[in-house]
Amino acid sequence: MKTTANNKTIRELLTAIRNQILVPSPEFQRNLVWSNKHKSAFIETVLLGYPFPEVYIAAGEVDLDTGQGTEMLVDGQQRLMTLKQYVDGSEDLNLSGGVIPFAELSDDQKKSFYNYPVVVRDLGQSSITEIKEILQRINSMKYSLNAMEINNARYDGEIKQFAEKLSQDSFFAKHRVFSKTDGKSMNDVSFTLSVVITAMLTYFNLEKEFESYLYHYNDEFEEKQRLETEFQEVFQFIDECNFHKDCRAWRKPELFTLLVEIHRALFKAKKNIKPIEVGKRLQRFYDLVNKLARTDEEIGTKHSRIQEYYQAAIQGIQSRSNRIRRGEIIQAVINGDFEYDK
């Protein structure tokens, strides 16, 4: 396939979008959903005359009676729509970092902005399949990500950055919670972000709530300082429980539950709990779960909840119902309300 590249000015591209000649195509858009901070930095790049990566277009619909046609914007929507928001003075764009609003630019600055050359790669009369193949080869991440990785790749705002910082805390490294593969696929960030959202809200269906929180807290996340302080206390509390290195507590699904429920006990229920006492109760509970896992036998009529926990910890571990089951049981153990066989 042959493609052509040429320069078009920002004025030409924005005019084409306004006249619906150049049509944004959401089917191809898996790009970063920028925060206002990110948008401001991009606009500053343009105002300084620095280059940015080429955008991709392809032939769209053609009116066979008039010969008039459209073009699809298949890659670069975020960049061009940010520029349009800037020129339009959109309320959705809150400038930061000292970037001057477009209306306040001098005439010469406006001319320079409009005449800024954008490299446009024309894919011509390509099929949807061909376009996706081209974009996949340009950026192999775009069409190979799972749902969680796509969200991580698309959002780079405040709550995402908070979760990323939290995932790098020494607590996780010390207990070897995340593997190198987790880091490469951003499963570590997904884990901490899920913990944070659950602590703020409650147990949720992962994919449905995940993106809405990333979007809602993309620009501002006012709770980050409070949550950072609280989770440092949670980390310290769990450390002081003195679990041995092979304890079930360090398995990601079960650590997820433990983090959420210790946070709930300390900061929502405001329980006066002591880590040594809680650690002993939890270690006993985890030992019984391990016994069940090893023998796969019934371990007492009053231990049905241990069996329930075990099943919720190995099957459908990310489902809301199983997270709730694990959470209720662990909270009972934390509070000393869990009944064992006599």
C-alpha cells in the first residue's frame, strides 16, 4: 500500500472539520484522553512552533451524484480537537501553565498559529481492516491491549498518576507483590487504582466503573493527599501484622481484599484495632484456608464461610459478588467476629 504525506495548516484542518469535510472517526480512537494540563502543554508546543507527530486521514464517503466526498480522521483526533477547543474558547478547556487564551493572542501570533504546518499522512481508499493493520504496525499497543490496559493507555490524569505512584510504593516491592510482567502490562497500576476506587466507593464491576473514575478524576483528584496518608497507615498496619512471606495475604486477589478492608476498618468504621491482634486472627484464618486448599476436604460444619472465601479467592476473583464475599469475611476476621469450630 502506498501512502502520501503532505503539510496542511491548522487553519485548513480546522476549517475542514467545521465544514464536516474532515470527519473524526471514533472507531479508530484509542488515544490518550488528555487532562487539561496535558492539553495546555500541547497548545504551548504549537505556540512555540515545535513539531508534533503526523496525523492520519483516509478517504470517507463520496456522494456519487455530486462527487463531493469526506475524509476520515483516523489518528490525531485528540490533537486536532484540542486545537479546535483552543480557538473556540471552549468551556471544556481550562488552560494552565501560563498558556495565553487564543482570544488574547496578538494578530501576528494568531497568524502563526493558523499557519502552523501539520504533517498529514493520507491512507487513501483503504478498508477499515487495512487502516487498523497500518495503525497496529505504527503503534503495536493500540489494538492488542485488553480493556484494562486500554484505559491505562488512554488516561494520564490525576487519579491515574496517583495510582501509578502508589503502585511504586516500597510496600509492594518489599513483599514482591508485582512481577516484572505486571509492570510491563500495567497490571500494577490497575491493581492500585482498583484498590483506590473501591476504598472511595465500594466493590464494583471492574470495567464499568474503572473508566468512569479515570475520566471523572482526569483533571482533578482532590482526595489524593488524604488517601495517600491513609494508605501509608494501611501499609504500616499490614506490615505490623507480621505475616510470614508465604502467607496468603500476599496473593494479589487476597491482598486487594485485605487493603480495602483494613482501610475500611481504620478510616470508615474507625475501629480501634491493633495490628498484632488482627495479624494473629488473620494468620489463623489464612492457615485454615490453606488447609482446605491442600486437602480439598470439608473442615467442619461451622467452617462453611472458609470454604466460601476459598472459592471466592480462586474463581471469578474480579467479580463484584466474589469481592463482596471476600470482603465481608475478612472484615469479620479483622473485627474478631468470625466464628470457628469449638
